[in-house]
Amino acid sequence: MSGGRIVETETVSRTVRNPVAQIVLSSRPVSWINTAFPFAAAYLLTTGSIDALFVVGTLFFLIPYNLLMYGVNDVFDYASDLRNPRKGGAEGALLEPRLHRVVVWAGVATAMPLVIAMLWLGGTRHPWSWLVLAISLFAVFAYSVPGLRFKERPVLDSITSSTHFVSPAVYGLAVAGAEPTPQLIALLAAFFCWGMASHAFGAVQDVVPDREAGIASIATAFGARATVRIALGLWIAAGLLMLLTAWPGPLAAVLVVPYLAAAWPYRSVSDAESGRANGGWRWFIVLNYGVGFLVTMLLIWWAVLSSG
């Protein structure tokens, strides 16, 4: 039996058998809120109303967007995911090959009607919002599809990953007609640094399986220890940038501290032991919900102050 066949046999127990469950799992339900919330918050705080575009956009960035982003990634990363013990659960599905085409088409079929509706509802009032949405969708596919594979281009992988999470917010602001003030730009820059830090730290735990599969990443290029420190620096930069935002935005600067605490124990981790960083990554997933709640409270406070 070949080595690849042994790996596939050993990992079959990690694969969810139900086809529908596999497809849903491939969209990372635990992360749906991370893309839907930025759009919803940006649009709602700019327009002050819940309308058809708010509902359609939130639904798009909640499920179809994530199915396209993560599902396509799971399809083209299947060979390497077989070697990765993290895959087969909340951190990524092990899609059976027979479902690969189904997942791609499911993402396209669920996304297309909503994208068309968003373009129609947005109209021509803010045409550059079309460009933002195009960039957002391009980044979703460019990260994984052969020929582009930005995920295998060190540093560009983290930039593209951050675009996945920041672009829904930028689209929400653009289609709502928000004015690009210095404070707003600082907030988006902070969010972008947070996104890059999150991707970089997440890549550390996969250094060994990625190298075995011949996959390049920011972590395989710089090494586990240096990448953790890059992530720490980017989180610190995000906190400093929040100090430049409109009140009560500066209070959000302290929200990077939990992420620093989660990553700090791995600041000197070796490449050989980089898998231990998964412990910090699991804390990261939990932190997103707690920090997200606090960010929501700050946004409500800002909205109250702005309307006063």
C-alpha cells in the first residue's frame, strides 16, 4: 500500500460521512460571523436603516461567501489536508473527492443570485462599490485556485486572507456612501493588520504538513518563531491604529491584548514543534466571539454619540 493511501485510510475516520454535513462544514460555520458582521455593521451604521440590501448583503457574506472561500480551498487543498490532523472538523472539512465539484457549484449557485441582487439594489449611486465587491470575490478565488494560489505566495497569502474579512466592511461602507475620513481609514487599517496577524499566526501550526506537501506560506518562508513574532507585531500595530479612530474607538486598542496573550507563549516555538501553536489558535477562535461582542458594544456606543 502506498504512503498516500495509508494517509487517506488513516484520515477517513476524520471525514464526516453525511454529504450535506460535509458541504456545510466546508464553509466553516464557526467563522460565518467573521464576514457577515463587518458588512452588516458597516452598512447599518452608515445608513441607519435595515433595508433589502442590508438583508441580502448580510445573507451573502454569512453563508455563500464562506462556502466559496473555504469550500474552494478545501477542494484544492485536499491532498495536503489528508496529512493535516486539524482537518475533518470545525477547522476544515475533509471533502470526499466525489463532492469537490458539488461544493464549487453549490458556492457559485448560492452566491450568484445574491450578488446580482446586491448589484441591482446598490444601483449606480456608488459605482466604486462594484469594484470593491469584484476585488472581494477575486480574493476569494485567487487564494486557492490553481494558476493563482495566493495562499502559496508568502506575505501575499496573509494580505489576501485579510482582504477576505476586511472587504465585506469596505463594500458595506462603499455601497452605503460612507465618507472616507482619516479616522475611518485608521479603523480599516487596524482591521487589516488584525486580519494579517490572524492569518500569519494560523499558518504557524501548519508548518510541518505544509512543508511535507510542498506548500509555501508566510510561516514556511519565515519559520514558525519569526512568523509568531510578525503576528504579534501586526496585532500591536492594529491596537496603535485604533488610537487614531473616533471616540470611543480608541478603547478598542486594548482588545488586541487577548490575542497577544494567546500567541505570546509560542513566540519562540521551533518549526518542528510548530503544531503546538494549535493551542493558541483554538483560543483565537473563542476570543473572536468575546471580542466581537465588545466591539459591538463600542459600535452601539459610537452610534448613540453620533446621533446625539
